[in-house]
Amino acid sequence: MHITEPLPGEKRSRLAFGLDWSAYPEKGAKESRTRYAGDFSATHYVEMKVGAELIGGFCAPDTGELRRVKLFSGAARVAMLERVRAKPAVLVLMQDGAQVHLVHVVRGAVRHDEVVTVAAAAKRRGEIAQQSAKLGLPLTVLASGDAITPGDEPFSPAELLQQKKAGRIARVPAGIPNSIVVLLALAIAGFGAKEMWGALNPPPIVNAAPSWSQLYEKAMHQVFAGRMPLASQLAPDALALLDYIDTNRKGWQFEKADCPSTGFCSLTYQRAGGSFEDFARTAPASMQPVTFAPNGLHLYARGPALPRTATLGVTGMKAWPDEQRLIEMLQTPPQRMSVKPLDLKSFGYEVKLEPSHPLLASPPPAGERHSALLREGRWEIDGYRWQAPLLTALPPNMTLESLNVKLDTAAPEELGKVGIHFVAKGKYYVVQ
């Protein structure tokens, strides 16, 4: 993170660049804010509303830098400019001596907030332009500084002084989240009511166990309560993000990336003649923290943030294929599948499906009427980067739990013996 000199006419105000940004829904924002602050080890934050979501920037400035100082987010002020909000994607480059403040805004939300060297700024500009073109977003570049190649439009840092109160960075509240307070109050009230009821009425002789229907409803709630992104959206989007990872950097070669269903990917590099010091010195803020393996052969860095995608929803159950139809949908002619059941293969592309099982081990009681029952199974797909379009055709009842990507130096000769290999894993749900 970089904090500028005092703003003209405002001795106690300064701008900060290089914050970590994430999006979260406005409902339950307090809990999300606290969680992301913990993930980023942040003590301060700034928020702005974009559509139905909040975009939060997080940082941990030195307390000595904040003494009698008002801190504002430079990226937030860029995103709030009218001419930036009016365009689908904008990249702002502002030279400040030997470094450049880089702010990338997509549909009003901050995607990148970095402080880089002049040389690195040109490279990042090309990477972001390629990423925008791949997503079909026209990118407008605004540039300021003699050492920066002119952009589509000029930019003056004085524009950031137009909204003097915008983008204020505040300390993350340390109080207890509202949900915990409400639950605690309900627990106390429930305990008091229970004690009073117990004093007025004798305890029942036998406590009735929950019925099968109640247990099933609880299992259903656990399935849909968590965030379960659709594999058809998150898997190809995550692969596209990893296209912009440097495969070779300061004598280190990219080895693999491990991505969960939410948060950030983690990157692993293996030594190819480089030193720890060279890598750590040139690593951008987006890759921090960088840690080194004790064996001296590997290092680990933070990867790109995973995008928010559509999630599994109970409202779409009627359109889900059943288990047999799911297998048939994955056995498309272009994949040249084998005839082995539950082990579907093609050229470098393999789909593994475990048989589904009911949410509850015990069957419903005989004679009890119930609606359609949900079953759960696990799946795994191994393939190469060029086969990512097959992932976009996955059915809407498949969710992604993890994506592992590695540089495969033993790929088939048809791929030139080097390829980007991925392993995607998750769950699928069918209705019986």
C-alpha cells in the first residue's frame, strides 16, 4: 500500500492506493466486512455501493501514518467519477515519480488497485487489455504522466480532489456482529421462557425425537444454506483468470494453482535459477504475502480473487436432469467418451462420477407421503486448458468445490508435450 503526500489545500488529508477489494451483499454486510478484514489482516476499510452489492477495500496502514491524518481511498474516488461510471471498463494510470498508481474499474466496481513500477505498468496494461477483450468489455485507458504511454483519454490527478469527502477510510468496527447479538438475545429469552415454563409445568416423560421429515428438511437446509457456485460458470472463469499468471518470473517457474470455491487462489512456483530476494522484491501487492519453502525449491504466493457467480438454488430443481440424463449429457460426441459407466473419457478429458446417495442414510417411513427427494454425488473432471469450453456446458445441478491447475510438462505430443492441465472437483444433485 502507498500513501500520498498531503493533498493540496488539505494538509491532514491523504490518498491511499493498493487496497485489497472484495464484493459482498448489502444484507449481512457487517459479518462479511469482519470476515474479509480477517482474511486480509486488515484494520481499516472503505465501502461503496455498486448495484445491489457493496464493494469493500481493506488495508492495514501503520498507526504512525494515521496520526492526525484523514485517509481516503484513491481507487474509490476514481470509481466514483462520472466519466468512469459511464463506461463498462476503465483503466487509470497515474505516474507518481518512479511508481504508478493503477486502478482498474469494471461497471463501477474496483477490480485492481495496485502500486507498480513504470515498467510493470506497461505490462499490466497489456494484461488487463487482453482480459477485457476476452470478456467482451471495451476498455478505456486514462493516463497521466510523462513516462506513461498516452491513453484513450488524458487524466488529471486533480480530478480526485473534486469529491473531498468521498472514499474515507475508517477503522474496522471491533464490536460483536449484529447476528451474534440477536442470537444471544434470543438464546437468553428462550432460556428464561424455558425456565419459567419448567417451573409451571412438569417435564414430559419422554422427549419426542425429530421425525424423518424434520431431519430431511434440516439436511436440505444445510445443502442450500452455504454458497455453492455453479461449476459451469466458476470453473471456466477461474481458468480464464489464471491465463494472466506469469509462467516464468525472476528465475521461478509456475508449477500449480489451487483455487477454492470462494476467496483467492494460491500459487506455487518452483525454482529455475532465481533467488528468493529477487522474487520477493518484484512481486506486486496482489501476490502478497509471499512465503518460501524450507527446502529452497518452492515458494507460495496469493493468486487472483475468484469472481462471484450464480449459485445452486432450490428454485431450479425442476429443470435439473436426473442421474442417467446427467451421464448422457456428459457423453457428448465431441468428447469421444468410452463405454465404461461412471468413467467417461476422451482425448485428455476425463469425467468421473460417483453414484449419488440420499441426503439421509435411512429411508422414509413406509406409507409416509413426501415430495421428491434430493440425492447427492461427487464428480471430478480432468482436462486441458483448451477444453475449458466443455465446462461451460455442464448442467446446472453441478457445483464447484475446488480447481487445481498445473503446468504439465508430460502432456501428449499433440499438445507439444507442454500443457495447462486442470482438475475440477465438486458435487452434483439429482431428484429421485
